[in-house]
Amino acid sequence: MHKFEGKILIEGKWQTPDSGETLPVVDPSDGCELGRIARGSAVDIDLAVKSAQNAMQGKWGEMIPVERGRLLQKLSSLISENEDELTEMEAHDVGKPLRQARVDVKACARYFEFYGGAADKVHGETIPYLEGYTVLTLREPHGVTGHIIPWNYPLQILGRTIGGALTMGNACVLKPGEEASQTALMVGELAIQAGFPPGVFNIVPGLGEEAGNALLNHSGINHFSFTGSPEVGTLVQQAAAKNAVPVTLELGGKSPQVVFADADLDKALPFLVNASIQNCGQTCSAASRVLVEHSIYEDVTARLAEKFCALQAGPAFSDLACGPLISPEQKVRLEKYLEEAKSDGLNFAAEGVIVADAPSGGNYVKPLLIRDVPPDHAVAQEELFGPVLAVMPFKDEEHAVELANGTPFGLVSGVWTQDGARQFRMAKKLKSGQVFINNYGAGGGVELPFGGVKLSGHGREKGFEALYGFSVTKTIAIHHGE
């Protein structure tokens, strides 16, 4: 049993939650209980915020950037040293295939490595002004930053939010997703081992309506970072507004990949499939729509159908294309969408299989390809969070842009064409935070600013852009005379 079993991390120590209560950790591959996490409360959140405030007033607040960077890089090394354990923990907790869980561990380590190297490289500037003045700007931390991360990518999202906040000298309070908190807690333990001062990184697991709500409404939070649903994102903004607190929101998507007739299909097809089924489709940036030029529509759809028929879903440790969904509730939610689609007469063109030895208690669904999806149907408009790919034809470039932009979301887009002029036209016309040309995802890209427009949220994570969001610009004007 890990020392963080049923505990919260405050002031650099594992402590029993105020209520003394815990929540079960359930393996979505078989429905069995793996362990317990703490059921944090408003009392625990208040203690965590005060701990972070104390850190800002103490050693952490006085630490120079290069020293902060060394601590982040030490944490990166410890994550890498514990890669096997974290991989297995993530696979058990989230249900994702082992190879995908391992990618997440490596990405988390890379975030702390990247941000550790960036800590002393975020500069202010001097501004030409009136004669007799010198004006300069500084980048300073907000203070205490609050973070709520979801269950689908605990390690990756922890790395990209906590890493950026710590780099700029903030102290953090994290509420991980109650369905999958274990790897976040493990990183907290590694942060202690790395030597972060007490109170710099606090973790309070628990229910969203309890610990999460208390964190949202705490007056001691100076900046908030949230990844989750648009509905909860609205509540986050409303709560933050009461205290005039800035927020970074990543709220999901319905991302398209646009395939023109001149695309290299042999290169494109693996991306079209993998970007829709990764983590069993439970990915905010999943490319859950494929828009195909009409002249190659039948060919592409047939080739996609062949690939989908070969897909297998099963336990995380079988390392197949898809693991289970995170919970029975998520499975029921997805099945309701599919029942509606079937009753509406949508064309279920191909489906994968659930392996015969998949445990009966697991939350398994078959990867599914649906063709000729009407642009206004829920399957084309809403985030299903399952391994379902919607395919639809387009007539020309203008029509492709109309379809691609025709949802409330705007997180990521993909374009497949050999026409250089078209590549730039499409990139400029697509309403999304990232556009990938002849690729999708760019291998994770911790250096690449990530975030959405429209209902996908605002603010940017990853890269140096995130560091600007996790800091405040202070302008200093010195009048020294001519």
C-alpha cells in the first residue's frame, strides 16, 4: 500500500482528510476495487490553500528561477525513474492500453523537463518611452493557483498545468478527477522526494461537488486552471468572476480531419483511425469527425471500415487498440447516443470487436464507424467521449470549411492535402486553437501552445504561451530625469 492511500497532501506531508472518509479506486477493465483515495472536503481545501499561501511567503516565494527549474527537472527525472510503476498505475486507474499509458508517463516527465529548462528564460522587456524615463516589465506569479484535472489524462494534464504554474513561481492546489487520482498522488510523492518546499504542491482528491466546488469558490485562489466539460467550465467562470480571478479553460472538442482528393491516403489513414480511438475515444482533442472530398469518399470510407473491423477492445494490460471506458456511467451515456443514432437510421458502416476474454465487469464498447452522418446530428455535433468516428462527404473547399467550423467547438483540426496554397488557406479559415497539416497531434508537442476557441475554452497550455498565462505582467516606470 502506498503512503498516499486514503491521504491528502498538504504542507509537504500526507495527512488524513478531515472527514476521515475515503472513496473507492475502481479498475475499469474489470470493475474491481484497487484501493482507496481520500474524500477531501472544504476544510481540507482551506488548509491546502493556506499552506500554498504560506509557501509563497516563505522559501518558495524567495527562490530564484534557476533553482525552481532545477527542482522541476529533478521531478522529471524521478518520474522517468518510476516509469514502469506509473505506467501500470495509469493503465489500472484509467483503463488505457499499456503502451498509451507509457506515452503519458513519458509526456509528464517531458513537461517538467521542458518547464524546468524554461524557468529562467521568461524575460520581461524594456519599453521606449518619454525622455527621462526608463520603463520595464516583469513577469510575476499570480500567487496560489487552483487546478482541477479530469480522469482521462491525469499525468499529461497534471504535467502541462502544474508544470507551467510552478515554473512561474506559483504554489498549487490540485483536485484530481475522482475516477483516476492515483498517478497524480504518486507525482505528489515524487515532488516531496525532489525537495519541493512544503506547501508548494498540495493535492486534495475527492468529489467534484465537494472538494472541487470548495476549491472553485475559495477566495484565496489567484488563478484557476480547469479541464473538463463546457457545462462545468461555465460554473468555473462564474465562481472565478466573484473573486475577479483569471481562468484557463480547456473544455473539449469535436475536432475534424479534412481529407482532400490529393491527400496521401496511406499516410493519412492511420492518423484518421488512431486520433479517433486513442484512450477509447476519451480524449478532448480526439478527431471524431472525418470530412472527405466526394470524389474519394467511397474509397476512404471503405478503407476506414476495413481498419475499424480489425480493431479490438479489451483489458488495459492486453494492450489492444482500445481499453474500456472509464465507468459504467460513461458507457451508458455513450450507448444512449448510439441508440438515438440507430433509431434515426444512421449508417453503422463498421465496428470492431470486444475480445472474448474481456472481464464481464469491464466497461467495454466496440469501436464504431458511422458514415454519411448529417452535419446537424448529435453524432456530428456533440462530444461523445467514446471510440466513434463520424464520416461525411464535402463538395469543395468552401463546403469543407463550413462543415469543419459547423460545431460549437474549436479545439483542433487536421487537414490532408498536397496543395501548399490550400494548406495555408485552410489553416487560416479553420476556427480552432491548433491546425495540423498532413499530421495530427505532432507527437504530443509539449512545446506547442494548446487550447481552444468557442465552446472549447480559452487560454493556452503547453509551450511558453502557458507561462505567460500563469504569470502577471508588472510595469515599472522610473523617472530619473534627462
